[in-house]
Amino acid sequence: MGTVRIGREPMGGPYMRAVIALVIVTLSLRLGYEHTLAGTQPAKSPALESIRMVDRLAGWAVTHQPDANALLRTTDGGTHWRDVTPLTSSGEPIPVCCLTVLTSLISWVLSARDFSAATTKIFHTVDGGRTWRSTAIPAYSGKSIHFINTRDGWLLFGVGALGSMEVDIYRSTDAGATWIKVASTTDGNERSGLPFAGNKTGMTFLNTTRGWVTGAILTDDWMYLYMTDDGGRTWRQQRLPLPPQVTPHWNDWTMPPTFFTARDGILPVFYAIRSAANRDTAPVIVVYVTHDGGTTWADTTPVPITLGNRFSTSFADVDHGWVTDGDALYVTTDGGGRWMKLQPAPPFADVKQLDFISPQIGWALRLTFPFLLKTLDGGHTWVPGFYTISRH
């Protein structure tokens, strides 16, 4: 498991370590944009890797094209997409790694990892991808980029293996024109408060001082959630209350929180809970809710999912949310207090991402053709969203 400096060694012997490792590998594949494609999508319409709709018409997406992911933008709800991928100085499209969206016109993207280069380029547009500005940072392997307004943003870079990860965190106050490293964590230096152990997979900020780093670790009963109140310079672990169903021993995978106001937000956590005999694992999703800007979080009713499946959560507001493990679909209208299992008919299956913009309107990305689905009734029924992509 690499160098584990916190907590206890995972319990349950080689079998349980293998089960939990399988869970983390499966989730890593999802977050790392790995999947199997099938079907006969036309050559000019590749599968979508991720989608981020701003409203019922405008949104952004990234395609699944290994080593050449493209950035797309739509203004008609996903029927037609325009390729707005930034270009290199030689006129070649960059392979898109990470995307953060502020509005239908404003976004930032990172170029994918390039082992031959010592820098990573960050691109910024304010006109829907028609023009881009870029800057470079002396780091590679971007994991997360997040802006809270038109000026303030953060970058998370990480390199790791065997359950540990070195990270650098950068901050910009001028829309990404310049960046300053504010924190680092290495095998021999954890002064920032972020542990070297564990996979850091996400970062979100609420305002210019408060933010979170999320991820997973193969250590029993250890909450992998770290919080800053000084803009990312120092971090501390934040513990969450456990619902009665989450009993020792468990491993977790925390996902970045989403805020709808300065005080109201949600934070999904995946738990793998082992039986007393350490032979069975019961995976659940618990959506935590805050009404004080993330100072405290309240647990809600756990949602059961299938071990080994991909999962996705999406909330349109602090009350209306959805959880899927790819095939089953659950919906809440009271912030996770109660969940209702829906029975959507095909083609709802093999789903890897949900994206709702209202209690009624949402999109789903599938592993197999048709790659895009849409609902207008809160997830009860879904129809294929066949689309085309136009180039510059």
C-alpha cells in the first residue's frame, strides 16, 4: 500500500484488502476517464466522457478519445455540439484533461499530462471557446481545477502510486494569468497538513479561504476529507458523523462538495462496509448536507449500490438529488432524508454520469451506445440524445 503514515493497517487479511482495492480501482477508473465503448456511434460523434450543463440549453462536454479528448459546447440542450478545443502554438488541438465551468461562456481547461514536457498549460475562455488565453505551470499530472468566480481559482497536481500521492496546490487571483504555489505534500514533507498517503482526486472551494480536498485511502475507518480556511496553505482533517448503518470497519471515498448558496451544500461519500467475518462488503452512498458553509455536515439516509459498479450523484439544488450505480436510480426531494428507487426502462443502463439542472431536466452519459440520454420528468423516463459535433 506504499507509505501509510496515518491510521491503522487495513484489517481483514489479503481477501478484504483485495476487495477494497477493487473498489478503489473501479472508482479510480471512473474518475480517471476509463471505460469500454460499444455500439456504432458515427465517427464524427464520439462518446462523451463528461458533461456539465449550465441550463436547459447551454453546456460543456469532454469527449472520450484516448490521448485526444476534445472540448465541446452546446447551445441547444445537447443535440448539436461545437468542438472548441484550445489549440497549441502549432495549431494542434490539445488533449483535454480537466475542465471547470463558471458560466455558459467562461471556462478553464488543463492540457493532459505530457511526459516530454516539464510544464502543464492552463487555457481560459470568456467567449464560449472562440478564443483562448493560456499560461504554463512547471508541473504535470493535473488532477483538479476549480474557480469560484472570474478571478479566484486553484489547481491540484498529483503524482502517486500504491495508495500514496505527492501533490502541489496552486492559486490564482487574476483569472489564471499567473499562479502561485501555496502548498505541497511529499513523502518527507507533510507540513501543509495534507497526508502523503491516499489518492487525492478532487478539490473544491466555497470562497477565497475555505476549500476541501477529497479522495480515498486503504486505511480502516479513516475519513479522507481535508479542509482549509486560509486559501489552501494549510489543511486539517474534517470528520463526518456516521449514520447507524456505517459500522466498523469501513473504507471511504469522498467526493468534492457542491454548494448552491454560501451556506447550503452537499457532499457525497462512498462507504465500503465490511461484515464481522470480513467476507462481505456492503457499499452505500451517504450524501451529507450542510447549512453553515461546510463547518458542520449532517448525514442522511444511506443509498445501497452494487459493489464494483460505477456510481454518480447529481443535485439540482440542496433538496433534489439523484444517485445511480449505473443501473439502479434513486431520487430524493428532501435533501437525502428519504430516497425513492425509480424503475426507468431502457435505455437507462450502463450509466456513468448524471447531470441535472432542475428537479425535472437532466442528462445521463452511458458507457455504451446511445451515449447520451435526457429526461424531462425527473428521471422516470429517458430518451436517447443523439447528437452531432461540428468542427471549428
